[in-house]
Amino acid sequence: MPNGILIVDKPAGWTSQDVAAKLRGVFHEKHVGHGGTLDPMATGVLPIFLGRATRAVPFFEHADKVYEATLRLGLVTDTQDVTGRTLAASPVDITQGQLEDALDRFRGEILQIPPMYSAIKVNGKKLYTLARQGKEIERRPRPVMIYALEMLCADGQGASADKRCLSLQSDVALRIHCSKGTYVRTLCHDIGAALGCGGCMAALRRTRAGRYGLDKAHTMEELLAAPDPEALLLPVDSLFADRPSCTINEAGERKLRNGASLKTGKLADGEYRVYGPQGDFLALCAVTAGELRTIKSFFSV
């Protein structure tokens, strides 16, 4: 049975669920989950969890993300990206200095109002379902963290910070390092609003999710052509590489497999990757006051 984490370079036009469904067929495995939804228009890093590794999905939910996004100034849409219906189109007349000042307002902890075109549920109904019915409801602002926000390049901008960009629409390439729950579409929309010309997201590529980057990612073409796709799986313990490891003996493994705690006087309090005497990854465990208990097991039953 396949068991591990596959890093997919999601193509544009696919939903995260499309990728998971396709890989169920490729691996002949019904237990498949993904780590963090990407919009259909977005590309880039999408971790897929297979087999027993799906038990690790909740531990990935709080992973930070890095994106490269294109902000299109001068255009406002109902979906906050270029796939939506145009609500307003305005000339763009700003300097690079003004743009940098606006970006500075969105660094650190900020509040975002989730877009109507999102999968958040309100009273049991997903917002995008209501949006497609022409309804809009009040959403509460949510705190998110923008660890880094930098401009990579901008159309129409010269070397001088005083040079103005004057056109109907102008694209700005951004690099964004953010926390879980950040809507990059909304960030683009809000930056455009702060500049007074409006804005939306024109393109999005996720370059890192948690500890997994594009260097570990495989395209769908690679996956579908691979003679042995299981060879592309990363071990589930790679998700917990920041925790120290410990190895237990056969008696300890039997206890762990039976759900019992273990006494250990040598390990400091904290979380550990626990391995059996043969080197098999067994569980993520926590040590408290000399006692080791399972947080989540990953051994085959």
C-alpha cells in the first residue's frame, strides 16, 4: 500500500481535489488528502498525502506558505482575480515609492475579510455557493500574518522611485511569505484599494508550503509517465524533520503499538519522532516528566 507524501507542481486549471482524485487512480489508493487548497488558476506546490500519511494532514494545516503573485492594478473584479466579472477599471497613476509605502502597510499581522468566493462555511453554506447565487453576507475580519512582502518587478516602473506608472492596467510581481489562512487574492485587492486605483490577482504560484519547495515537486506529466510513482513519495516523517528523533527497543515498540506509554528518564520534555529498532518510523510522540506518549501513530497495522 502506498504510504507517504507526494509534492505536486499543480497545473493551472486543476482544483486541488482534481489532483487528489487523479492520484487515487494512479496509486490505486482511496486514502488521499491534500495539504492546503490552491485556486484552480494557481500553480505550484501542493503536498498530497497517501495511505497512512493522511493521518499527518492536521499537522500540516498550520504550515506557512510562500507565493509569487501578480497584482494587476487598475482592475477590480467580484472574485478578486482576473477570472471574475469586472466591477471597475481605473487608470493607474502611482510612483514606485507610493507602491512601496502601500506594501509596508500590509506587512506583519493584518486583518483580512475573507472573499465571498471562498470555501469558508457560514451557517453550513460555503461562501462561494452564496456568491454564485448573487448573495453577499457580512464576514468577520480574520487575523493573518504576512512575514515578508516584496516587489519583484513592476510594468512601467523605471529605476527612479519618482517615475510614475500611467496606464489603464499595470502588473506588479510580488513575493509573499504568509501564514495559514491568507487569501492572496484579497491581499491584492486590498493593496489596490489602498493605492486608490483598485487591484486584483492576475497570477499565482506557490513556491513553498511548510518545508516543501518546488525543488521537491513533480508535474502531473511526470507523475502520469512515471514507471514507479511510489518511488517519488517522500516519507511521512519528513514532515516532522524539525523534531528530534529517538529509537525504542522491541519491548517499547510492542507497548507503543498497544497504545501504552513508556517511561524514559533521559529525554527532555518535547515532541519526538519515534523509531523502532529496525528503523521504522512509528509515531510522533510527546515526552512529559519522563513519560513518552503517542500523539499520532503512523505504523502499519
